[in-house]
Amino acid sequence: MDRKMANRKLIRLSQLKTKLATENLEDIDWVTFGVIVKKVTPQSASNGRTFSIWRLNDLRDLNQFVSLFLFGDVHKEHWKTDQGTV
């Protein structure tokens, strides 16, 4: 993990909104981690393709979360991932 994180900045999910407003994250090599705290049953888009929505949290502030939408091959490969997975 140390090797993978070398020269990268950790931004917690609970800090992401503030960091997006105050820093230009496009100029920074950053990474975040999240836990799937809620999964919505897969749904169909208007084009008929199925997608998933996950609610991610860093377990620091359960009132702040990021919704992650999974489409296409990502949805097909990961839709069965268990809630609680990091």
C-alpha cells in the first residue's frame, strides 16, 4: 500500500466536497477510499440499459456520502459486490 500511495494525496470522502471547492484536484494525484454503505436495486435507464447506484462513505461522518453510478461493463462486473465492501 505504501508503494501504491507514494506521491499521492489521500482525500477522505467526507472532505471531498470542501476540497473540490478550494483546490484544483486536476493538478493533484489523489486517491480516496469508501465503504459501500447502501446499494440501490439495479435500475433501467431510459435507453433500456441496467445500472447500479452505490452510496459510499468513509465512516467518519455518516451524514456525508458520495453516490456512485455504475454503467456498462462496470455495472456488469461489480453489481453483486456486497454492501460493507471497501
